[in-house]
Amino acid sequence: SLKCTEGRVVGARVVSVPRARAARPVTVKFPGAAHVVVRIHEDVTLRRKETLKITGEKEQPAAAAGSRAGSRADADAGTIKGNHRGRRHWRAFRVQGDTAVLTYTRNAPATSADDLKPAKSIRCTLLGCARNTAAWMPLDWVLDLELSVADLVAKMLCLSLRESPGAGAASDAAWIKSVLFSQGVSVSWLASHRPALCAILTPQPESTASDTPHGAFLASLLTLSGSNAPGVQLTGSGRSDAPAVGKLIDDFMGKSVHCPEWLDAALFFSLGRHVAAALLNLAGLASAAQVYEPGHASAGEVAMVVEQASQIVQRLVLEARRFMQGSVTAPAEEDGVPGLGGSSAPKEVEPDLEALKRAAGHFGASRAETMIDRSCILIASNIPQDSATLGYLLEDFRGLKSEEAGRHHVERARDDRSAALHYGVGLASQFLASEVKASDVLAAGQACLRTCARRLDVLASLRTLLQDISFASVRQLLTSILTFGPFSFSAHEQRFTGRFHITASLYMCRRDKVEALCAEWANLLEYLATCLQAPASKASPDRAEVSLQHLVLGAIRRMQVHDRDLAWLSDSSILAKLGNLAECWAAHMPPASSDVVDNESVAGLLESAVSTMQGFSLTCARLPCTAPGARAHLDGILDAHVRVGARMLTALHS
């Protein structure tokens, strides 16, 4: 194989030499390079009457890549001549110095079909290399290896950013995406008070102090015993240090819950305390319950939540009673053939009451234990303890449409707080009565946290790579795959390449984690926006920079915007950089005598910048702006768009 003394690669460019009779020579310079390697792409062939001359800056002919410098003094050493069969007898050349000049000539106009076949430009890869005679490697590996590694890294980063943590089964997904767990779950609280649920986690969490604001108070409610529960000794509400809300829970449980003798009354009263603590945490009333007193401002809401908790437990008691009242039937059998003959109707069998009581007791205990697990998941939910907004219930309820509110059996009234409280209690009741495993919800929350942390690391790594890598082709590859996805994706995999938001599928993450992820995403976009710079004079554009700017504009166009993004977008420089790019290119258009490719590149970039600004402003204007302060940020962004548009019109008409 052809080899050359390649050392440290200081730069790489992919250039296209136009196949025109009056084409200007293409000059590429790599500052600091000892020699330049020119590799002709495999799909390039030269027909008869076509010639490609490769020289240095001082008309020094290039040498074949396999030969030593100066071993060929022939002036035609760097000249490639075509033949009538289009065969290739050349592969790569080396030019001494830091500059390579590629000159295409055609001795006569194209007069036949064969002469018109090679209409594409001649594509070549140029490598600027420092001198190092100790390193010998195949020429084809120099850039191919670099691009291959960059391609694999970019694909891995692209998939890692778009990887979904998964919501489990379809029955679990609806609850995982609901307001009940929008802030994730406190694993430390569960490890301290319900360690059996954490058995699925790897590594096992430590039983440390709870990171929930009222976790200790909610845990204290679970140790109270019902004063009116038959056969249960009072151990909590009769103590002088027991919270007042504990007596309230016991009173409602004693009035509303009536357990038969074949049910474990202590277990059901413990369930009532768990459900009450879960509902208080969900409604953001844990702080109000901690200072509960009759006549307090939030006393009515706390009493309403506790009453609903006792009714949930009583419904489970009634469900166990219905199970108890079921009859045991068996099909009649005749002549040894089940279900055949004249008397095929089912025959009533006298039930064994003791067996039914044991079965119903086991059924009730099993259902109570699973409901306690789901209650603990709700207690560990990181819902903000803000009684003014009822956690997130008031905000979520106001965002419901009329048909959704009707589906939740909530009528919109003048008092939104009461309706929102009933809405939240209804959601919790449905979750507690569902068949969703608490361990599945906990696993989904941990998967969301891992995905969030992985995306944060990927964004930081990608920004570091773009800052540290000097190869224009590698930077373009990383940006293009981040924006559009790998081109080798199948149709099934192309679903990842649509409009993408960095917080997609992170339904169970704490707000501080999500804000850190959005901040890192903003930093990456801010860095990409620094590439949107036009030359300060009417010089010919750098085609590598123009290509990168096209990719950055594509990344901005594909960026999905949410309400919470308006805050950092209003403070970012992305919009200003878009406007400056369009203004500078409009004011410093290349002269008419410059290359046609240069003019077309600048015109396309101007059009892309304008369309990006239009699409970006339209996307922002369509947002509902339900988040606090979103309307003010949106007004600032749209005002900035108007100012930038006015400056662009001035630059275009000047």
C-alpha cells in the first residue's frame, strides 16, 4: 500500500475543484505544516482532455505519496492526465510546504457524451502535516480514522441525548406522567421508612435524613394508632406530644371505617394514617397540618383531606365485604362429562363461611399492604409544600380543559381551590385503587434521574469537544449529527431526529435537576451561536465556516421551545447573533467578480438566517405562556425580533 511519512496532522480540509474551463485554481494553506497530503476521492475519474495539476505555493510539483520528497524531479510529477477509459493510476500526492494549489484545465470543449459524463466537481481531501520521519502509516487512515471516530462519538452522543428512560407498562405511564410525581420521589425517605420498596434499586440507598421538607412530620403521623379502632390500643393520639392532626385522623377513622371481625383493624387504621399523610403531602398541606388547630385558616382544607382519606379506607372495607359475600358455584356434571346433559345450569353450593372469611381477610390485607406501598410513594413525592397553590394541584387544575375536568368528575365552580383539592384527591384515590406497583413507579423515577444525569454529561462533553477540536470537518460532523441524527439511521431510527427538547420524557425529575440540564443545554446553544459570525470585510467567505453556520442554523430551527425556556432565551445572545449574521452578510456581500459558489453560499446563508428567525419567533409566539413570568419574557423576545428585523431591512437596502 502507498505510505508516506505522516506525523502530527495540524489541519484537514475537503475541497471541490469545479470542472469548468475557466475555473480558478484552488489554494489551501495550513499554517505550520511541513507538507500537505492531497488525496483524490475514490469516485473521481478524469476523462480525456482533462488535467489536474497539484503544485505548491511556488509552483513546486507534487510527489507521489509513496515516494520520498525530491525523488522525482519531473515537472509533470504532480500532474494528473485523463484517458479515454477513465482509469485511475493515481491515489495521493504530497506537496512540500504549507500550501497546496489545485489547477484544473480542459484542453477542448466537451463535444461528446463521454466528455460530459464527469460533470461533478473533483473532490479532494487535503491534510496539513508536521514533519515526523519516525511515524509511518497508510495515507488512507489519516483522516478516515479521525472522521470514523468522530462519527461513532457523534452517534453515541445523539442517541444518549434522545434516549428515553421508559415509562414501563401502559398502565404505569399515565401515573408516571401525572402531577402526582412531577418532581420525582425521595429515595432517602423510602429507605428510612419503607426499605422493602428500595430492594429493586442498585446500589442500595443509605438510610439518611430525609430530603423532603416535612418528611419527619409525615413519618410521625404513621406511628399514631386509632383511638376508636376496636381492639387497638391507643399509642399515639393520647400522648401529650402527638400532633393535633393525629387526633383528627383517629376521629374520622373511628366514625367512617367499620371493620368486621375477620379484617385486621390495626392494619386498616394504619392504612388510613398512610393515606391521610399521602393526601396532605400531595395537596401541599403538610405545613398547615403541622400547626393544625380548629379555626385555623387551612383547618377546613386539612379536615376535608383527612375525611377523604377515611372514605378511601372504608371503600376498601366494602370491597372486602363484597368479596366475602360472593357465592361459590360449580357446573353440574352428568355421566362424567362436565357441562353436558339436561341440567347444565350452575348449581348453588353452600359456602364455607369460615373459609370465605379467611379468604376475604387475606384479600383485604393484601390490598391494604399494596395500598400502603402506594401511599408511601405519594408521601415520598417531592411535591412543593406550598399551601397557597396547593402544591401543583391548583396550577394543574387550571390548565385542564372542560372535558378533562368532567372526566375527573370535578365541576368548575367559583372556588377553584376547593375544585382543585377535590381533583387532587380524586387523582390520588384512582392511583391508590389501581394495580400499579409502587416499585415500578420508584424504578421509573430512578431511571429518569439517571437519564437526566447522562444527558447533562453528554452536553458537557459535546461542548468540550466542539471547543477543543480544530478540524472543521469533525466539528461539522458533530454538529450535523447532533442536529439531524446520523445519516446511516434506518427509517425506524429516524424517529429520533425530529424536533427534540432536552427534557423530553423526564417526567419524574426534581426541578433543580431539570433546571441544571436546561442551563447546560443553553450553554451549548450559546457556544454554537458564537459560530454565527460574518467576515468584517468584503472578503471571500470561508466555505468551512459557512457550512458550519448552516448546521448551527439548522440546530436552532429544530430546537423545541417550552414555556420555561423563554426565561433563558430572553437573556441569551442567540437572537442577537442571528441578527448580526444577517446584517453583516447583507452589508458585506462578496463582489460580483468572485466565485459563483461563494455568492450562492452567502445567498443561501442569508435566506437560512432569515427563515430561522421567522420560524423561531413564530414558535415562541404560539406558546401558551402559562408559566409565571413567561408572558413578559415572550414580549421581550418578540420586541427584539422586531428590532433585528428593522436593522436587517436597513442593511439589505443600503
